[in-house]
Amino acid sequence: MSSEPDGYVSEPSFPKSQQADAEGRGRARHTHKERTYNVNFGSNNPGGGAGFRGETGGSAGGGADRHQGDRLIHQIERIEFRNDKDILALAKAINHLGRELHLILGMRAEELNGVLSQYKGKWFTFGAQSRIKARLVSAHLKVSAEAAKALGVGALKMAHAFDRHFVKPEQEAKQKRNGQQARPTFTIGEN
């Protein structure tokens, strides 16, 4: 077991001919001499490691992920259509994925806008226009966030259409066959 702390990234090792270069004689191939630590805030990783896949037993969709996206995609891919509950589970999983993507992309667009609007370039190219240009750049990411929102809403619409076109007619046919009256529906303005 090494004495390095969790998340430590070691310096690259060079062959003997390149070590002289790395130590300052001749042309240096590696200029970053500080130790680098990978920090993962809010990790779902119970082992406490750096949060890389496979480092502490995590895998795609496992505990090492920072968000639920990989798990949701894996869940969507695994669903087999055997009954109506599977179709509703698919709609629910796609809706959750769309919500997560919408939230992440929307926040990243705001962060990008904030960073770029503070950029100070050469006076003849930027200046006060950097805020306008930042909004133009981040608007593309906001469009992607809206597309992710449409993904989630489309899944809900698919579930409601399935209910309307397949489930309700099946229930009504079963009730007619058994001689039962249909349940009263919600109405407004009728007596």
C-alpha cells in the first residue's frame, strides 16, 4: 500500500534519456512539478476515493458517478416491453433523465455566461461587448437545456397517449363485457 493520500496522481516516469531533460538539463518535457490531487466534493463513493470508475469498485452507473445520468440511461436501455407497467416505467425514467439534463445544462449555461461576461480582452476587441457576446454563446447551451426539457415532457405525453389510446379503451371494453357502468368522469359546468 502506498503512503500517498487518496486521489494522488503521480508524476510521469521518463526513460533515463529523458530524465535529464525533465531535471532541467536541456529541453524539459514536463513542466508541472507540483503534486496534483483529485478532489471530488459530494461524492457518492462510500470508499472515499477520488471517485474514478473502477478505482473503488465503481462501474458505469455505479456509486462512483457524480450524478444519476448514467444510471438512468442504463435503466432506460434495460427496460423490456412485457406489459403496460414497463411502458410507464420507460416514460418515468426518460422524464427523470430529461429533468436532470435540463437542470445541469441550464446551470452550466448560466455559469458560462457569468465567466464569459467577466472576460477582459484587448480594448479594441472586447470591452463592454463581452456581456452581449457571452449571452450569445451561452444561449446555445440554454437551447440544449430546453431540448432536454422537451425530452422529459415528450416522455410524459407518450405515457398519457398510451393511457388514452390503449389502457382506457381496454378498461371500457372490460367493463362493458362485465355489464358494469363506466365510472363517472370529471366534468365542469354539467349537472
